[in-house]
Amino acid sequence: MKVIVLGSGAREHALVRGLLADPDVRAVLAAPGNPGIAEIAPCEPIADVCDAGAVLDLARRHVVDLVVVGPEAPLVAGVGDALRAAGFAVYGPDAGAARLEGSKSFAKEVMAAAGVPTALAHVCTTIAEVAAALDALGAPHVVKDDGLAAGKGVVVTDDRSAALEHARDCLDKPGGRLIVEEFLDGPEVSVFCICDGTAVRALAPAQDFKRVGDGDTGPNTGGMGAYSPLPWAPAHLTDWVIEHIAQPTVDEMYRRGTPFVGTLYVGLAMTSRGPRVVEFNARFGDPDGQVSLARLLTPLGGLLYAAATGRLDDLDDLHHRPEAAVTVVLAAAGYPSAPRTGDQLDGLGDAAVAATAQGAWLLHAGTRRADDGQLVSAGGRVLGVVALGADLTEARDAAYGALSFVSLDGGHYRSDIALAAARGEIRIPGSGS
């Protein structure tokens, strides 16, 4: 099988690594890829991953068997539609199904029709509607941009004025619309469901760290780290998610004539009233998807191809490593509000050697080669270190040990990824455990 992975971040780096480990995959290309991916697979330049014509030309030139669409923007833009119309197997939903991520109000509508447990929400298009919804639901206030926002369109605050300010920013956009939602207590969980339009499988759950600072302080980011497994979560959580959330959603999308093929990310809050959906995404998360993929033993290429061709039921249940996985993200100076780019990255050779010795590896998120060949920062999140270990403590030690060799002026990372879980300090409200 020959596969092309569309995208340029750490998520795509993780997918390329996973695909190359599948003995049935003979070649993997990335477009446009990044310097880290280029060390293990050919990268093809492409100016815009949302340009369906350019992606189609690339797939035809390389005669690929499968196209894996990594980011959300090309999915919502309909790149999957164009590829499928040309006869290619595509892992990633068409534009109609990708609305589950592209519009939070649409996702709420689907959840209501499918009987999926989620937070109460008000769809608002005016600031007066926002103010009324904030008062109706009370603090903490949760205000979400209705459209794509790269994981940073949500504000959770006790400050009503801050909630209104974020609402104005959302409403000022073309077609401005937002969601005001009830606050869900309890720890959050990421479950990535592999879907073929009718059948569903689920990867091992992970927990993501959205806030920029230790102790969940500071603004939301695209994700500063993650870990799996979750020793504090119910043992059969993935089965429950498939039965009560993913399968009903996939069935509802099929009923609507927009079958969902690809990754349905289920973001859950483990509340005192039971699990509730925080949001859906239409692709693998970053970095939480990295740890779930790191623990997957089922060959990735065969799994994604089976989903893309409607044959998930031909596969056995998914198998996962017993080891723990931890990812820690190195961010650029000024991230997330005003990330600085162009800073030199040093120590990656030593970090890679240390990582290999400790069962870890580096994933490039926002890097590029300068004119002199030096690796420099090119995004807010620059690099991730993924590590496996016998338990969360061992995996944490390996990840942080490798990351300690990397030098980036103004770079920063959280020091507490998976720490509370390793110490057994996480509790589900009302559960006593």
C-alpha cells in the first residue's frame, strides 16, 4: 500500500511514523510535511492543503492507494469529496460530515437527534442573546466560537466581562455565531473513534492539557501535552463511548445522507452526572492523538484503509500496548497569544539519542529549515516528545529527559504533564475514586 499524509504538524509526523511501522505499507509520502517528517519519508511541496485540485494532482502523480487527511481545514473545505469523486480511498470525512467539527451548533443538533449526552447550550448571533445565555446558565461561563478555531476558540471564565469580550470577537467574524454552554465539572477525556460510515472502533483514551501553564493556568492552547492510559477512568470507558456516543452519532450521520468516514474525536467531561460530550472533532487530536496512536498495536495502515473502504467489520478489535505513553510539547516564546518564530533550535541530535535510549521519539510541530540549513521555530507549538514507559512515571521521566537536551530561546513547556495521574490524585466528581 502507498499512502500520502496531508498536513505539516506533529499529528502528521505521528501518523507517518505509525504508517511506516505497518508491514503492509510500502511507501508513505507527506504533503507538505515538515523537517522531522522529511528525515523518515519523502515530502512533497504544496502551497495550500485546502486546494482540492492540487491535492488531487499529487495523488494522481504518485498513484497512491490511500490519502490520509490530517488537519481539519481541508476536511471542512471538501478535499475529501474531490478525492473520493476521483476514485481515491480517503481517510477523513467529506465536507458535509466534517461539519461535526466545522460548526458546533450543527454538532449540538446532531447530538440532540442521536440522544448523545452533552452540555446544555444556547446558539447566539447577537451580544444581547449572549448576555441572556450567560445569565441563564451562570458561571463559570463557557463561550465557544461556532467555527474552526484551531483548538483556541473557547473561553472558560468566571468573569462575565471577559466572556462578553470573547463573544464580541466571535460575532465580529463573517457569519459570526457562537455557543454559550453550561460548564461541565470533572476531568476531561479524549477518545478517538475510527469510523467507516457505519462501524466504529476506538483507540485507548487519553487526557490532553489545554492550558499553557502548570496547574492548568493561563489561556487555552492547541494542547501542551497528553498521556494514556487513564488509571482513574472506568475500565470499559471506550465501550461506553462507542455505545452511547460514537455509534449513535455515526448512525445519525448515515441517516442524514452524510456518512462519517474518518476519526471522530469525542471530547468528554467526566462529570458528577456521568460522561458528557464537550465537543466533536473530525480528525486526530494533537497532542492527545499522539499518545493514543503510540499505544496502538493494530497496524495503522490496514486500520485506516479498512475505514476508508467501509470494511472495519472485517477487522478484529483493536489491540493496544500495556505501556503508558506521555507527550510533552515545547512551545515558542510568546505562545499562545503572540508566538515568536525564527528562533534557532539546538540540541536536537542529543535529544534524539537520549529519546531513542529511553523509548521516546521527537515529533516536529512547527519547524522549518532556514536558508543556512539551521532548524528554526515556525509555529506556536514547535516540538513534541513522546515516550513509552512501564507506567506514567517512567514515561514522564523519559519524555522530560529527552526534552531537557533541546534549547530554544524563550521556549517553554509544562512540567506537570501526567503528574497528578501518576500520583493518583485525579478524581471523578461524585465517584469517590
